[in-house]
Amino acid sequence: TFFMEEKTIVYLDDNENDREIVTELLDGDYDIIPVTDWVALNSILFDRNRSIHLVLLDLNMPGVVKGDTIGSTIKSSLKNSNIKFVLFSAADVETLMKKSHDADLDGWIQKTYVKNVLIRRIHEILTK
């Protein structure tokens, strides 16, 4: 039997309820690491012993720095990385498209709690 390597996703969101729901939805399909702020995200991404494939970024984080800025800043400091950075937000599609494009991120996913929809969108981003 052929086993695919389980992909690791870091999910940045300040909302505890959203972190719990999404972690539960993706657990079993992906190794998911929920984090609450960019400091925790940074320490995981720069841990050389850990292989990260995708970062889901909540757009509306508390404070001045939003998810798109965090993603753009970290992505540019990891120049040769294959990590995909994706906005994950309940914002409208046009906003997500514009903000992910302007920040040079790898895509966007409109927040959904439908497991198969979420997994399909993640798979599309990971394989492009």
C-alpha cells in the first residue's frame, strides 16, 4: 500500500473557537499546528527540525499587523522555502483575492467549516 507523507499545516488565528473547529476538521488528513500569534508562528517556521507545507493565516488578527502582512513578511524572509502561505478568512472573495495577491501569498481560502470543501481547497493549493 502506498502512503503519502502527511502534510503539516500551521494555522494562525486569534479566535479559539475557530482554531478548535478547523483543527478538528483537518486532524487525520493533515498534521495541524494551531497558533495564536505571529511570534509562535515564527518560532515554528524557523525550527529546522520541522517540515511545514502550508500556513493558513487569519486575515483579521488583533493589533496593527494583519494576516496578509504577517504572511508577506515571513514569506520574504524564507526566500527559498516551499512553504505555501494562504489567507483563510470569512472576508468576501474579492477582498481575499486582492489582499493575497498584493501580499504575494500563495492563495486564499474563504473560511468554511465544511470538511470536504476545506480539504479540497488545501489540496489544490498544495499541489499547484
